[in-house]
Amino acid sequence: QVQLVESGGGLVQAGGSLRLSCAASGRILSSYVVNWFRQAPGKERNFVAHISQSGGYTNYADSVKGRFTLSRDNAKNTVYLQMNSLKPEDTAVYHCATGPSGRDYWGQGTQVTVSS
């Protein structure tokens, strides 16, 4: 069992930056890949980014490529999502997920609001 807690969300102006954290407990996070998803009000949940167990491979949705960077510190059992050049359309609740399938365990989410 893995418990995930996201943090770092907030209100930021367009063009600003935020760094989200996904902290794990209950099991060593380095055993699993980690994915980030986001869900805007009234919309479906969408994939944002993926990082491999070692952190050596990352993959991003086209909408965030070049602006978002995913990293992990396995010693701290934490994954970080650095978000730069934020746009109003990035407004959503951001969730991290992990586990054998990459989607077995979920955090409660953190709200990101980007004002224009």
C-alpha cells in the first residue's frame, strides 16, 4: 500500500511558476513509475507527465511539453512537477499516481489556479 500526498498548488498569474510535490509513504516510491494527471472543472481527467522508476525517462503531454519538468528524489520518496510559463488553461486539480500499473494509488490532489 502506498499513500500519496500532493502539495504546492495555489493561485498564480499567467506566466508564473509553481512546483508541485508528490510525497509517498508506506512503500518505497522508487519501486514504481509516477504519473501526474489533471482535471479541470467539468472536464475529464487528462495525463500530464510520467517519470520512470530511476527518473531517467520522462514523458509529457503535448500541452505541457517544454514548460513542465518532472523529477524525483527517491531518497526523499518524493516526485516534483516544476511548472513554468503557466497558462489559464493549466487551471485544474493535479493528482499524482503510482503503483504497478502507474495508476493504482492516487493522492487527493492539489488545486492549481492560473489567472489571466
